[in-house]
Amino acid sequence: MHILMIEDNESVCEMIEMFFLKEEWEATFVHNGKEGLNVYLAAPDQFDLIILDIMLPEMDGIAICKEIRKESPSVPVIMLTAKDSESDEVIGLEIGADDYVTKPFSPLTLVARIKSLLRRVYNKESAHSEEITYDIETEHLKMDRMTREVSLYDQPLNNLTPKEFDLLFTLANSPRRVFSREQLLQLVWDYEYFGDERTVDAHIKKLRQKVSANGPQVIKTVWGVGYKFDDTETID
């Protein structure tokens, strides 16, 4: 695996590099925002995951994430945010980041977050079957977990981030079941967010925007409880 880490604190990068080496992960470290974006855009297929600081010289992490998502809707992105910077966290998630880590952080925590995220990312080296067998097939939705292909209302649902795919898969795997935000954090993110439920709302908002382009909304809010998947609404 090859990680691109755009972080202006060189001491942090040197420390993180030691932990990456223990995991046998290759990493490229860039300390300038604009330069980091150029490194990615020059060879986007070279990187399997991006770690992106918010505060960077020349170009901030939010602007970089927007540009990365134009090039690659699916590359996993973890953003590094300042402590208690709720607005940066929510904005980062809304523009397509898959996760965030709050500074200061333990390198072991970052490694754990990376592993958790990568467990849910499609393995690019997997062989593709010519005949698609769907893991989920409801009235209007089809999802294949291996190929990460989604069809909604007989139209491809493209450009889902890894977390958006996993969130939709979790909801659709139990149609009409209501999931609380805490349950979704545990099932989709695979670790505790210690009550930080706004990350679910941010991802639901982006997922709904993409879903609505295909037809009637299938992600429903159950006020005071949480969210559910329901695609029984018919198209006129």
C-alpha cells in the first residue's frame, strides 16, 4: 500500500513514517498543500490512501480534498483537524473525506483508523467476475460489495465514497429497519466515536444528494430515532 500524507509538520511526518514502516506501508510525505495536490494529480493511481491536514501552506486541506474528489471519487481520504474544530470536521466530511483524526493524536490511533477504513475499501487487485452477483437486491436497488457497483432505479449510482457505499449497504441490508446514529457509527465506522454522531449526519446528507439524482429518496429519517432504507415508493 502507498499512502500520500500532506502535512506541514515535518516532525510529525518523521514519527508517523516509523509506524508506517512497521506496517510495511510505503508513504510519500509532502509539506506544502499546493505541492501535495500536484503530486497526487501527477499520478493518482499510485496512491491507495490520502492523509490530509486542514491547515497547510499555499492551499488548505478542504480545497485540496475538493480537487482530489474531482479526479477520484473513491480514493480513501483521512483528514487531520485541530482539536474541537467541529466546522472543519463537518465540512471535510461533506466534501468527501471518509474519516477524520483530531490533533494531537497517537500514531497508533492513526494506524488503527487507516486499517479500519481500508478493510472496507474494494481491493483493486481482486479478480472481476464477468457475471455480477448482487449482495443486495431490493425492489429498486442492487449492490455488489466486491465490485462496489450500485444500481438504483435501473441507473448506475456512481461516485460514492467508500464510507457512503458502506453506509448505504448497511441500511439497505435491512430494509425498513431503523438504525440509530450510534448503531451506524459502530457498524459502518467499525470503532467508537464516543458520541460524536454528527459524522453520520454529514455522510447521510451527501449520500442523499447523490441518491436523489436517480429517483425518489430511499434514505428516510425517523425523527428522534435515526435513519432507515425504504425503496418501496414507486416512480410515476
